[in-house]
Amino acid sequence: MDEKVQFIALTKEEIAAMIRDAALVGAQVASDAMLVGQRKKEKERIDRRLHNTDLLLRNYRTLKASCENAVYESNEGEVSEVLEDIMSMKNDKVIVESIRTSAKRTALMVQHIDKMFEVYRVYCSKISERDKRRYKIIKALYIAKTPMTIAEISKKFSISKVTVYEDIKIAKERLSSLFFGIDGMKLF
């Protein structure tokens, strides 16, 4: 079997154009893959922030009670002091310092939630009746001393349960931005 080999003659310009085209295609594929990876990481980060917002809201009453009933109370309540306390722990004081630090951190987080919830209240009061309702729903569900059920909220506001859940979702997204700043926002 006799196979013939064919040779194709290309000019330097044609070879350079082929290399350039291949490089552009490769760069585009790499860029697309990187963009997909960044979007995936961003979505995971947002999902984690929304999950954390949900955890903070669901545990708000417990955290608040913990602060109100803590034996140790912080006068300063500064983040830098909490970090300093953690860094300066001695082995024989680990348990006491851990409790003190935990009480401080919990108090700081509850103060932050309270302030951001007030910011959310003001924001909602200036936007629309729907946003005012969202604020009231979140407050009734997570913040008020006596929580309401979804059914009670639905009846109180004369809206469907589906609307209640949608309002909760939107409110949590906005609160996430307030609780965590830029890290709580969707940027794409």
C-alpha cells in the first residue's frame, strides 16, 4: 500500500495568522471557563450569606436572650477588643476567656442585627407599601417577642402563603446586604 504524502506550503503570514487565531480561540475558551468559575464562586458566596442571614434571623431570639442573660457584660463592645482577647488567651484561662469572648461576639452581632433591622425599617417605610409589609412580616416572624406562623401572617395581611414566602425571600436578600455589606449583594 503506497500512501502519498502531500505537503502544503504556507507563507509566514499564513502561519502567523493560524497561530494568532488559535491563540485567540484558546484565550476565549480560558476566559469563558474563568468567568463560569467566578460566577459559580459568587453564587456560592451569596448562597452562604443568605444561609447565614437565615440562621441569624431564625436564632435571633435565642441570641438576644443569651445577651440579656449573660453573666459577663461588655462595656466597650468593640470588635478590636474581641480580637485582642482571642489573641491573648492563656491556656489556664481558655474556658473563661472563651465564654467572655463568645458573650462579647454575640452581643456585637445582636447589636449589629438590631441596627441593620432599624435601617431596613426606615428603608422600607420610604419605598412602598409592599416593602413596609415585608418589614412587618420579617419582624413578626423573627424579631417580635411572640412569633407568628406563616398562616397567621397570611391572614393578618390578607395575602397568600406563597406571597408571604416571596416577601420573606426578598426581605432576607435585602437584610443580607445590610448584615454583610457588599459581600451580601449579588453583583451579576
